Amino acid sequence: MPSWSDSLKNLTRKEAYPGAMMKCLDGRDGMMSARDQNGIRIVAVKSENYFPVPTDEVIAEYENIEAMINAGWVID
């Protein structure tokens, strides 16, 4: 199964924050909208004036950063 590099996974653990662009091994893109004691939420984005803008559509939720990385998501 394809996987991201260890360095990208480690960067994600340290640098992923609400507002960060995310990418998934399955080709999806999103924006992290929450990373707190309640877990991690990734929302869909739309292009507005050539910039990614978050939508209200939740495309992924995880208990913690490790679960998110194991599901194929990393910082973009």
C-alpha cells in the first residue's frame, strides 16, 4: 500500500493546525478545521479567486493525529 514519507508524517505531527491544507493518499484535499481534545476535523475546500476556501462539508474526522495519519492524511 502506498504511504507518505516518514519525514512528511513527522512534519504533520508537529505542524498541522486548524487552517492547514491537507492531502490524502486517495487524492482528496481538505483543510483542517479543528485539532483539539475533541479530535480532528477536515473539511472540503472550494476555490475562490484562486485561493482555497473552507466549506461546511466535513469530509473526515479522527480521534487524534495518529488516526488521521494512519488514514492517509498529511499536511500539504
